Amino acid sequence: MRPMTARFSLSFGLAFSLVFAGSTMIAAEAAAAEQEAGTVAGERSDWQTKKCDVYAKALAEILEHVGREGVSERFLAQNQAFIDSGCLADVDACPESEAEIEIANGLTIATMNAGAASSFSPFRCRG
């Protein structure tokens, strides 16, 4: 097990603080279960929209706190493409550097704590 870095500690702490900011979203999950999921941004359910909003906000806040050192433009562009699609596109945002892995971990924790499944995030490395 590798030691927790200061950057990861900050990302981890930020992710947990985002839980409280989005705690009302958990209540929305039950109501959203009754809505049909959309496949394009204009047809998204309220729940799909809220999950994407949490993701976008968490990314901005994590980048603001930990910076962009060690984060590739490709990784940032893949995350932005995911957000721009309404968090519906099958984007492979593959975290490769330690900084990108820490951002991906923070985003996954933030969205899971808001009620999204861990598979919601676009973090895949499919060659």
C-alpha cells in the first residue's frame, strides 16, 4: 500500500466535503428511479442532470485545489467531453499519471457520495 500523498489527502477531503454540498441529491435518486433515463443530453432525467452537475462541480473544485501539475491536456479534454455530452458519452478518460489517478479517485468518491454508481464516471483505459 502506498502512502497517502498530501495531494490525495486534499482530493479525498474535498470529495467528502462535496457530499454534504450535494446531500439533497440522494433524496432525488429515489424520485429519479421512476424517470426513464435519456440517451441524449436534451432527454436526460433530472437525476442524470444532477449527477452530471455534481461531476462538473467536483472536477472544477478538485482542479482548483490541487492544480493541474501532472495532469495532461488529453485527460482534461476527455473529462470535458464527458461533461459536454451531459455525462452520457462513452468517453475513455484514462488516468495515467499519479495526479490524474488522484483526480479520478476524488471524482469517483464525490459522485458516489452524491448517490451515483461507481460506473457513472468515465474512467476507463481500453487501449
